[in-house]
Amino acid sequence: MFVDKARIFVRAGKGGDGSVSFRREKYIPAGGPDGGDGGKGGSIIFEVDEGLRTLMDFRYKKKYIAEDGENGKAKKMSGKDGENLILKVPPGTIVRDEKTNLVIADLVEHGQISVIAKGGRGGKGNVNFTTPTRQAPNFAESGDPPEERWVILELKLLADVGLIGFPNVGKSTILSIVTSAKPKIANYHFTTLTPNLGVVEIDKQSFVMADIPGLIEGAHEGVGLGLEFLRHVERTKILIHVVDISGIEGRNPMEDFHKINDELKHYAEKLSKKPQIIAANKLDLLENNEAYKEFENNLKVEGYDVFPISAATNKGLTELMREVVKRLNTIEAHPILIEEEEAYKYYTLEEKENHKITVRRENHYYVIEGKPIEKLLHSTNFSDMDSLTYFQNFLRKRGIVDELKKLGIQDGDTVKILDFEFEYYD
């Protein structure tokens, strides 16, 4: 089964909490702090595996969660880092953030990796909070929360050559003859519901060819199978435009040719500019060559090379494949990377957002929000004076107290942080 789109949830591992611990050894009744740091949470990493061809593995399992970092331990021992979770994807996979629809990663080369959700940093143990005036800190830092998000995976075939054309013009037959692929073939429209890949070997050279499902008018608007599979044309270097020259189904070959190119242009301007070789198929069904000659002359005027073929009798396919090899040798190895760098808007994680704290007034409350303040709250031991002092100093150093005063806070007013409420006193 060919699966070219999937929606999954990924969550990295939480950072381990720092330890609150003190030396307790014989003859040392009041040892100093020795709480170790928490381990880093595991990350969600995508890796390209050229042995995969579909996103089938992501069809049934929807949630992927990495290992949390271990909490810190006594004797200044750090917790173990959480193990990264590595997910294998086929070449040509694009990872989008569902919320913003921005591209997080464009995975093309075998072995290429990308961190999709970053594990939380481990919290510091109480040994890190000793000062000349704070000899026995009874608090530690909690680990950072993990990144989590829903992502959309899209697979675009990484084929050198794409076979395009209306349904039932003979694309699958061509692929089955020139490669070892065994696509389903029958004499009715939309036999090919999923793209087929095959390797063509000729004159000691080889390339990957894809049979793209048939396009029809309105494909760029989602008519037929168009929108689902037009994306697979994007990554090909050359297009073989297969046209039924016989007109046996009552269609005009020239009109078919221009309709398909119009669909490519409407979907993405760059697709219509890809190099095209025209394959005039079903030559064996023509009673005379006049229709072919007229078709060939018209397209030569437009700058296209036309190859007369008959997939049914295997006529002209060798010459066609040799022309493809010749063209491929003149094209850069990966022109798609340059094109798509301009086309995609990439997702970038603003580190500033992780350090941002907001202070606002809401009805009779003053609300403080932001990841740093949430982490501080979870790390504070409110029954310990040193820990409470550290909490208050943090609020002053980050300018939060000044912001509250600007908003008009008075002694006795309520300050909310998450689900906790505090009374303010200057």
C-alpha cells in the first residue's frame, strides 16, 4: 500500500529534576549539599532510510514519545539522559508543523537527520545554588518541559523522471516494459491510483522513473486524483509527457497536451518549465502517419522533441530512454533543493519565546505567564526560607515586580501564576 501523507503527534522527553541532597557520612553529621543535576530528555529525530518507499508505518501508530531524563541523585550524581527516539522515513519526506503549516524539515538524502521535537534540559541540583550566605540550599531546579506538536508528513517521490499524461494513455505499460516494476494495468481510467516507481537500466546507466497517476482538467483544483498526486511531479528532473496519438477515445492529442501543461502551470509555475520529452504513444493504432506528422510539426515549433512509440509493441522505447539519459546527464544532481528553498516557508523556533515572561492585569488579578516563571514555580520549596528568597529575587531581577507596580498593584492584591495564587506585599 502506498501512503503519501500522515498526521502524527510527537513529544520529546522531559528534562530530569535536580536533586536536593546533603552529605550524610559517618563522622560528618552536617555535610554540605551534594544533589546532582537531572538528565536531558530524549529528542524525537527523523532519519531518512532509502529502503523505505511509503509512510505506511505512520498510518496506524499516531503517537511517538521519547524517554524522559532521569532525576539527579545524591553524591553529585547526574541523572541519565533520556534516549532519543529515531523515526525512519523515506527519502522525499516533508515534515510540517500542523499549527502553522510551516516546513520543519525537508528530508531528501539517505542518512539525513532532523530534530523535530527537542528534549527538555535537565534541572540543576541543589549543589549549584550554594553561595557564601546560602550554605545549605534546600531547593533544586526542575527539568525543562519537552517540545511537543502535531506534525504532517508528506511524501514526494524522489524520481529522476516522471511519466505524465491523461488517464489511459499508456504510462503504466511504458513503465512495466522499461523497468522491472509491475503496475496494475487495465483498459479503464484511473487504474493507477498510487504512483509506481521503477529503475530503468540502459547503456550501463540507470535512473528512477515514476508513473504519476493520470491528470485531468481541473486537477489543480482537486478534481479527480490531481491534487493528491501533483506534488509528486515537483521533484522530478525530467517529464515524459505521454500522449495518445491515436485519438481512439475521441480526444484531440494537441488539446490533451496543452490541457495537461495548463494543469501543471496552475498548480505551480515551475512545473510547467520542467524539461519535457513528448512520447506519442499508440502509434500502432494509426491508419496513416498524417496525424502524427501534424502533431510532431506543431510541437517542434513550440520547441519540443517528439518520439513516436508503441508501448504495446515495444516500438521506439529504447530511443526514448536513451534521450532521457542524455538529458539527465546535462542536469544538476539536485536542482530541487534550490527551487524548494525559495518555495517553502520554514519553521524556526524562536529561542526568545522560551525566555519571555508576560505580566498583565485580568479583572481583580495580576497574572504572570511564561516558561521561565513556570519552571521557577515548580522548583521552589515554599516552606524553605532560602528557596523563597531565591524566588523573590528572581522576580525582582527580571523586572517583574516593576511591571506589577506599573500596572498599579497594591499590597494585598492577588497575583496568579498557573493555578497558584499569592498575596502581594512590597
